[in-house]
Amino acid sequence: MDFLPEKIDTYAVNHSEDEPQLLQELSRETWQKIMVPRMLSGHFQGRILSMVSKLVNPKSILEIGTYTGYSALCMAEGMQESGTLHTIDKNEELFDFQRKYFDKSDYGSNMKQYVGNALDIIPLIDEKFDMVFIDADKSNYTNYFHAIINKMNAGGVILSDNVLWSGKVVEEIQPKDIDTPALIEYNKLLKNDSRIETVLLPIRDGLTISRVK
């Protein structure tokens, strides 16, 4: 969901960095072949992820929720040459699709894929992170935060996607809705945790940037 008027949103996209050719190809194939293609980060948010990564210049990146690999490739653009991007997804059927595009990029050898439950995998990664992107099942966002916060380097950045959840976070919660209450609690956690400083941006479906003190 976009929260800006369409003309303003289009103007912002048109006056931002162009989408790289490889990501155009990835996006096109995702829309042609993969279920729920709207899960793709897309051009505008992808350029934001790229810009944040270039500002942070991380050596170690963790992504929770790979999907087809678009956001991982965006963040890899700012990674140090000797760095590593670890990306986790529970859908093993997307593994080869991701790898195809990772290997087409300049960063393929620096990108490690994991399939399974992120809460089981994260403790097994023996690294501290400079940048983390959380974009998986919303009901586990708080659990993901607790899993990674003590594995963050000082000054590291945690990015959290979909934190406005189509505006549902400010609407009456429906009886069977488990994701919205989870996101409301997660947003409160990011606001109140003294270990981080946070700004929530109304970009696309909401993107939070949290900096570890």
C-alpha cells in the first residue's frame, strides 16, 4: 500500500536513482513466474535499501525473508568488498531462482543462502551484523528482533518492512487478525527499547530504520 497520492509517488520514483538492469530482469521474471509478486521490494524501496547500505557500508548483512532476492541484491550494493550477506527464507522452491540472480550479480560469491526457520538459523551464524533487514512473517517480528539485537555491532542498522501493514495498525483490529497486533507491539518495542534509536518512514507499506547505540 502507498500512502502518498499517486502523482507525488510517481514524481518521487522518477526523481530517484534508476533501477539497475539486473533488478529489472529479476522483477519481470518474478511477476511472470512467482506467486504473490507484490511481495517484491521493487524499484523505489530497493533504491532506499541500496542507499542505506551504501551509507552504512556494512561488512556483514543479515536478511530475514529473501523471497526472490531483489532486496538482498539492493543491500549488497553497499556491502564491503570482503563482506558477506546472509539471507534466510523458508521456501526452498525459491532457492535456485535466488541463486541464478545472485550469480549474475557482482556479489554472488559473497551471498549465503539459508532455507528454514530463521529463529533456528540465526544462532548458528557466527557473526555480528552491521545491517539487518526483517521482511518475513509479521507475527514473529518481535522474536526476530530479540534473536538479532545482541548480534548487532554498535552503529549497526536494523530495517523493518511492512510496519504500517496497509494502515491496519491505526484501525480497529479484526478478530482473526494476528499480524496487526503483532506489528503494533513490535512498533512499540522499537520505540521504547533503549538500545536503539528509531524512525518510522511512511514509505510504501512502512519502513522502520533503527540504529543500534
